[in-house]
Amino acid sequence: MARSRKITSVVLRWCGAAVLASAALVPSSRLDAQDTVWTADIAAARRVASLLPGRKPLRVNVVKFAESRRTKNFSVQGAPAQPSVQARTAFQVVYADGTVMVDAGMNQQVHRFFGRGTEEPYDAAAAQTVAAAVDRARLIVFTHEHGDHVGGVVASPRAAELAVKTILTRRQADTLTAAPQMPEIRLTAADARRYIVIDYHAYYPVAPGLAFIEAAGHTPGSQMILVQLESGREIVLAGDVTWHMDGVRLVAGKDAPWVVEDKPAVLGQLRWLKGLLDAEPNLVIVPSHDDELRQDLVSRGVLGGKFE
């Protein structure tokens, strides 16, 4: 645990020095966080991701530990009502000297919330693999504050130990204390103080080759994560901006009545991702829940299919 605190301290010293520089990189066209129109600048995000010294990540791995079975029209407005699997996933960013976890899985109790009375597949062995990777990680970050992304830390019996190497944004922390998605992931004020809580606007340098991109919309604390690999490939971990890549391809939002989002902000994010999809052949966009895309990227070696 002392080692984790030391590593986290180093990351934050880098970030503290770099975030002042990153403020100058925010494009003047970027609107205030309270506004619903959303835009971003990939060149600015790239510069921020390159601010911190050190070797960039070598690869990104993904593990699926559960799934929800819904028809595709819920994920992509206007899509046919055909069967579609929403994978529950976590990602591992691998450096030469350690790993960063992006999202942290969840236990079966939290998983049952998403079935809304229906028992859905949950792979206990895969979930344990995610939990072990979370334990080994040097740093843990979240795309947003929903239970299937934060539950592996916030609802863990080891939450207090994991919190000291886990970054929450201020909006994520506020949501988890004041209006969590479910009781199991509620943080008390004392709980929240254990975490590394940051407040940033537009972009934030997390580690070498790793930057947050502020993307409130799906939740108040949603963010995308730009990963720059040593190979030159770039990956945008898009969280739940969309549940299926067709949402990006068609610039079509979700049509799930149980989801409350800032729809104009989410549509702005989808338009931005579609622009990257069309213009950036070396950049890969990865939504958290598209099971077809996950299988394709693993089969092609773009993502690793197991944790290290």
C-alpha cells in the first residue's frame, strides 16, 4: 500500500505541473461545462496526452465479465429490434512498468440491478480476473460513475485500500455521494475523501500517453480517455457515449426509456467521434459495451483479450 501511495503521488506531481500548461491548450470555441452543446479538439487532447514524461503504453487489454441481452433499438435509435449483446467490460492500459485500469467491473449484486428483474449472464471467473487486475494496477480511473464501471472499487470489500490509487473527477465524486445510480455504490463524505479527486476542464493529463477528455452527457461525470501507444496507434475509450458503434457511424443516440442523458451533449460527442472515425485511420474508437466490436478488435490484435 505504501508503494501505491508513492506511485499515485508521482502521477499527481506530474499532473499538477502539467495541468497549468494544458489550460492554454483548450480551444476558445469550447463551451462552459454547464452548456449542452459539446465539442472538442483532438489536437489539443493529443498535446495534453503527451505532456507527462515517460514511456507511453504498450497495449490495451479488455475483459468481458458479464452481459445484458437487449434489442439493438435501445442502443441505437432507429435500429431494428434485433437481438444485441451489451458486454460489461473493463480495460487495462499496459505500460512497461505497470498498468492503469480504466473501469473496474462489478460484483453480481450490482450486476443484478441492470437486469431489472431478469437474471443475466455473469462470468464469476472473469469478474475475479478483473478484480485481480484492479488490485495489481498502479492507478484506476473511470469513464463514468455508473455501477458497472465503478462497482469493482466503490462496492468492493477492499474499497478503502483501492481508493488511494483511484482517481475520481469532482463530478463523479459528487454524483456518487449525492445521487448514485444505486445504493450499493453510494459514497459517504468520509468515503469520498479517501479518493484522489480532481477538478478539470476539457482535458487532463493522467499518465504518459493518457488523457481525460471531459464529456458530460451520459452522466455528469462522463469522460472519454485518449490512449497513445508507443506503436503510434491511438485508442479512444469512449465509455457510454454510445452502447454500439453504429451510434457513432449513424450519429444516433440511445432510445432506452430508463436512461436520462443530456441528449444534445451526447449528440455532439457522437458527431465528434464520427469525424474522428472518418478522418483518423490510425485512431480506434472503443465504446464500453459493443460486444461485436470487442470480439473483432481482439481477433485482429488491436486489443488484447486477457489481463496481465
